[in-house]
Amino acid sequence: MSLDERAPVVLERAARRAPVPRRSPRPDRALVLLAPPALALVLGLWGIRRQNSMWGDETVTYQLARRDLAQIWRTAEHVDLVHAVYYSVMHGLFGLFGEGLLTLRLPSVLAMCAAASGVALLGLRLAGPRAGLSAGLVFTLLPQVQKYAQEGRSYALVCALVSWATVALLAGLAHRDRWRWVVYGATMLTACLLHEFAVLALAAHGATLLLARVPRPVLRAWSVSAAAVVTGLLPLVLLSAGQSQQVAWINGPVRILDFLPLAAAGVVGAKVVPLRARGPVRLAALAVPLVVLPCLLLLLASLVKPLFVDRYVLYGNIGTALLLGACLSHLHRRWWSSRTPRTTAVAVLAALAVLAALVPASLALRTPESRSNDVTAVGAAIRHEGRPGDGLLYLPAQRRSWIGADPADTRAVTDLALKRDPAASNTLSGVEFSARDVAARMLRYDRIVVVRDPAGARPPATARERAKARTLRLHFHVRRSTLVDGARVTVFVRDGAPSAKPGS
């Protein structure tokens, strides 16, 4: 046999003796789509009551959802129009399932389950089953996601709608079906009606299409859907602009420098993950704009008027989870191809270290102290300090919106400034008497329980608030003060009162 004839035989025998490269098993599609929402449900139900506490924004949801629909929309004419759709949804749920903490927070838990499933599906379509599973699980473990999964506010629902609108965006790119673009537009519009700043996700989606260099017909179809969303949202934007004073509490400095590490992490993540495009776009082209653009645009708007609050762009965590999930998938593939006992031990220890680091944060998120205030503690302090017949004063009046979850908290005391209660006046804080009348009513009492902002807060801004503070300063002295999370409950006693008895 000649050399040329023996060569194929030699090569065939060498190929049989060569070790077959090991391929890591891929998770099943059902596991990818079901495991993340299952984990999100477990984490959402864990400690959902937070020791039966409630914070200020949740109390507003609780009070308004208990009013009828006509009252909700009459109230929205004056305040909180941006959340009116959400309050209407919660009103329907309260009517079906009762007015409790579980009914208040379970919609957010279920919304985060849906969001986790959407993130997993995005990772599956763009980077494969392993990346999809990793992204979905990472999303549910992110501290911000765990936090807002247990709040009676609209942010979790917005996050879920943006995630599934992004899924619809990919479907529209892949199939170029007109009805898929209709679904995309309808889902995005619903998210924007629940909270206006969901519209910033449109900018991220537009940037994704430009980075992917999609054909002009596809870009035109997206532009029509985006224009329909903006048109449907425009009346809400114009009407709510007149209520901009409602966000006057956002008075911190513009945190551009805090944003730079986030943007850098997104760009580095896009460079580190060497994934080829499996779907209509690259994973990085979808994830990085979601991480960077909504946050950046809101920060830039805050240069004109402070508006930046991280929960307003909570859906940016979708992009973060996709990048982290793709990184984990890449690392797993490299470890599997060259695994040794040493590398296996290092990988297991690293995973355990990450999980151990998340435990303290997860525990802290399920305590009353995890929120900026605890209105349940404020109500308990009023009930403890107030005697039958004492006066009650809110300084400023906006703090009255915190009370109402438990009427027993203020049953023994008399609200001195209140002329019409919040429900009757279709407001959050009620209507108060004039400054002169409030001061006169205060002087009829020997003891007044005052709910005040924490020390260091801005001084009273209106004539009525200044009259309250001046009357307390000139005619009363502090008996004792109780510090609670986000407020002070102080007992004032009138100067010259013989025994600090309750007033008439």
C-alpha cells in the first residue's frame, strides 16, 4: 500500500483515538421559562408582610384604592394623576380579594414573576438556554427587584410590561408581522399609562434597532408603534405637568457621577461577553441601551428639574440581568471545557460566596427599616402618646396622607387643622382651616401631639404651616419626642397649663 493510500486510514484511526470534547448539558426550555418565575414567587412571598408594616407611598395606594372609581379620578384631577390607572386596577383587586396587605402586594410579586419569565425568554432567544436561565435567575436575585416585588406600587408591573414589550420587539424583528408590532405598541402604552417614565424604554429600543442596523421597513414599523405610544401618552403628560409640585421632594443633587460606573459596567459587559447573534439582534445591543439610556435621560432631565429616582427606571435591571446571565453562561462553558477538581472547587466556592453575600441584603429588605419611612410605627406612636381629648397636628399637612390604614391610631385625638377629610375633599391630605383658625384652635388645647418631619428637613413653606410652627414656639413647650423611621411624634404642652390636662 502506497503512502497516499495509507494516509486516510492513519487519519481515521487517529480521529477514533482522539478524546471527544465534552459539551455541557443545556437546560430544557421549560426549565428556562419556569425556574426564574418560581424563584421570584418564593422570594416574593418570603416576608411579604414586613412585620405588618407599611410605608408612605403604599399607604397612599391603600387609601385611594379603597375609594370608588369616580373618587379616584376626581382626586387625580388635583394630585397623583400619574398613578391613577394603577389605583383603578388596585380598586378592582380590593373589591375582588379584600383590603389587606397581601392584596396590596401580591400583584407586584406576580408581576415580578412575569418579568423574570420575560427576561429568561429574552436570554434564551438571544444567547441560548443556559444564558436565558442564568439571566432569569440573576434578575430575581437582584436586590432592587426583590425590594419592589414586595411593594404596593406600580413599578413591578411596569417592569413586567417592559420585559414582555421587549419580547414582542424581538418577535416583530424576527417575523415582521404587523400584529406583533400592535402587541408591542399596546404593551408599551400600558406600561407608560401605569408610569410615564416607562416611555424612556422606547429610547432604549430605538437605540437597539440602530445598533442592529435593521432594514428600513422594520425601523419604519417600530417608529409607527412608538409614535402611537407617545400619542396615547401625551394627554397624561400634559395634564400631569400641572402637578409637578408633587415631586418637589426630589431635591437631591443630580447624580451623574453615580451613573458613570453603571454605564461603564454595561459597556465592559458588552465587550467581555463574546456571544454571536443567535436572534435578530446581539444580546449586548439590546441589554446595554436598557441599562444606560433610561437612567441617563432621566438624569439629564434632572438638570432642569430634579426627577431622578431609581425606582422610576427599575426596568433597567432587565438589561443588567441579561448581561450578567450571558457572562455566567460564558464562564460556565469555559469551565466545563477545561474542568478539573481545582477549577470545580473554585467555581462552587465563588457561587456560594455570591449567595452568602446576598443573604444579608435579602433579610434587610424584609424589615420595616428597609423603607424610607414606616407609617405603621407613626400611627402606633400617635396611639401611644395621645390621650383622649388631645389635639393632633400634622406639620406639614402632607404627613396626614400617611395615616389611614388603621383608624384606631387617631381615634382618641382631634385633628385640629382638618376642615374636610381626604376622602370627602378628593385629596390625599384633606383640606385645612385657614392659618388664623388653626392657631386659634391650637390655643384651646393644653396638649397637642404633633407629627413632624425628621430633624433637618426643610422648614414650613406655607402661611398655614408657619402659623402652626409659630404657635407651638410661642405658647407650647416640648414634653417628649418619639423618633420613628421617617418622622418625629412630639407631645407639646401649653405654657402655664397646671397639669397638662387634655383640652376641651
